[in-house]
Amino acid sequence: MLKKNVGSIDRALRILLGLALLAGFVLNRDGAYSWLYLIGVIPLVTGLMSSCPLYSILGLSTCPLKK
């Protein structure tokens, strides 16, 4: 399984952003570039999994430090 590297605030923002972009796709299907809203799948999935592959590559983490 992937290591958790997304903190709670980061996770909530990712989920909200992903849902907002997907809602934009549903509400604006006939637009010329409406398919760009489907990029919202990426932050939604990384938020739900609490793991971001890009953070792993860059060595970043927004999780609080364990004591």
C-alpha cells in the first residue's frame, strides 16, 4: 500500500477541489473545453487515498510528525 503523505487539511482541500471540478464537468458538458474538468479525478483520488505519488517523488509530506 502507498504511504500516507497527505495531511487532513490538504486531504479535505483535495477532495473539495476534485468534487468541484467534477461538478463543473457535469454542469458544463457542452462547453468547448469541458473535458478539462475531468482533471478533478486526480485530486479527488489522491485525497481519498491520503497518498500523493508526486509528494513521494519529491519527498514531501503534509502529515503531522509522529512522536
